[in-house]
Amino acid sequence: MEAKIRARVAAQEPISREEAEWLFTQGSDALLQTLACEVRDRYHPRGEATYLIMSILNFTNVCVAGCKYCSFYKYPHQSGAYTLSFEQIQAKLNALIAYGGSLVGFNGGFHPKLTLQDYRTLFERVHARYPQLSFFEMTVAEFMFYCKQAKIPYAEGVEILAAGGTQWITGGGAEVLDDDFRRRVSPGKYTVEDYFSAQAAVLQGGLGSTATMVIGFGEPLEERMNHLERLREFQTVMEGRLPSFLCWTYKPYNNQWGGQEISTQEYLRWLAVSRIYLHNFVHIRTSVLTKNEEALQGLLYGANDFDLPIEDEVTQKAGATISVEFESILQAARMLGYTPVHRAPFTI
Ligand code: SF4
């Protein structure tokens, strides 16, 4: 099997699902690193890693989805529920600018009293006040909820947001794109088919999106592979319009699902398999948000890019610890033989 996979990667052919499973379960770390870096080198200068400073701005924690793995949400009338004012948002954006940040990922819950029009109005104000920043303005999961609330097709939802200047609806909220997984831990969110139809509408409407995944809920390999397989097919149909794939790890604290964190080694091996299997993704990103400096080892396993986040309440509530000692994180990349290069946010 190893020789067959090596030959396939050398010929720049996609590996099969069975080969990906073999790599994850039986391939040595050295093999995973070699093949993942071989695929990465098709797209990026060897020895270089790009990064940017960003913030995940949690606009509201009010949510009615009730995902069992979530440590962040509050029901509408629950104590601690909040929706930020424009002044509070400004304070967070000003803090990001002070850190030298350039990208903001808006992320909130499924708030039953907010509408797409409310988001559009908010984003218009934010764009006007902060032309120097780039924004990921919603996740696909949130976008789907607000379209359903308004009883409008996804294409119309895209038009509403695009008219207000929205450029990106990220692939956040994907976790594991497998319907059995979704029924177990997040039955109120969406089906996989629905998720991809919404993301297709986003891309076909001229907006940008990204691919994400979260692992470590105790999901079997088959479900993880279903995620990668659907994603690779989708990327092919969409002619490579998703610029990046970011995988991070579930944090099991303060929520109903609980469990234990997966090891860094397991994360790194999955990152490598993702890089090799998702041959049609240019950027594979490693998660400083959930793995801190250990995430930089992902560069040895095929990743080429990472964020330096200054906050994200969703993962912090679940146990993530964020450091703004950026120099020490960048130094970790250098120690591994990579030159960190600051990059601009993606453009469509
Ligand atoms: S993960 Fe997102 S959608 Fe699910 S409960 Fe938490 S905030 Fe709501």
C-alpha cells in the first residue's frame, strides 16, 4: 500500500479513501510528513509559513440550536445571554487594530429575534467605520438559520448580504459533515446536504467561503472520512473556489457532551491526511486557537498557514487558552525551520 500511495502522490494523482484511511491508521509519522509536505510544495515555497492576526468577534451568544458540544450558547431569556452593541463591537475592533490585526470573523448563535436584515445593517456600519479591516461576516451555519427564519432561499439571502457589502460567509459551524454525527450531537442545526447547498449558493452568488472541520468528539474514522470525501467532491464541482481548509480540535469542557481532548499527535496525523487527500485545496491551516504553539508542528505535517487569534469566546468557554505572545508563537515556527511571513487576508 505504501509504495502505491507514494507513486500516486508523486504523480500528483488524488489518493483514494481507502488509501487515506490506511495512511491515518497505519502510515508512519515520517511517511505522513513526507507525503503531506510533498503535496504542500506544489502550492507554496518550501520552508515558508504564512499567518495573520485576527479576532473572532462573538456578536451574540443567544442560540436556539442546542448543540450538545457547545459551551458558549445561552437560551434567549437565560442569565448571561448577550448581544453586543455597536459600541462594544467597536471596542473589540479597536483592540484588534492595536494588535496589528487585519481580519475579523463574526460568529454568533442562532438568535431567534435577529434577522438577516439586522446583520446587513450591522455589517454596513462596520464596513463604513473600518475600511482597513477584512471581515468573515457569518458562518454558513448561521446563514442557513437566518434564511430559514425569513423563509427565503439561500440565493436570496446571499443577495441581501451582498447588497450590504458582505464578501465572505465562512464554512464555520461544519464540525463533522456526516448525518449520523449531526443526529447524535447537533440535531437542531442542519443536514449535510443542506449545508452544501447553502455553501454552493454562497459561492454561486459571488461571495467567498472556506472549509472547516472540528475533530475529537469521539467520532469514528468513517465519519471523518465522509467529511473529507464530500468536501473534496464539492471543491471539484466548485472548481477550487474554497481557498482554505482549517481543522481544529474539540475542547470538551463546560458542556453537555464532555469527553477528552484528542492528542496533538492525532491532530497532526489528521492534518497530514487532510493535506494529502484534499489535493485540490491550496491552503491547509493549522489551529493555534486550540493547539497553541503545538499547532506549529502542523507545518511539518503539510499545513502552510495559521492565524494568531486574540480572542474567541466560543472555544475559550470550552477550555481554549489564547496567548497574545505572538513573537513566541512565531519563534516556535522558526525553531521548526519555517520562516513566518505575514500575509494579507484572502481576496475573492
Ligand atoms: S455551536 Fe453554534 S449553533 Fe451550536 S449551540 Fe453553540 S452557538 Fe449555537
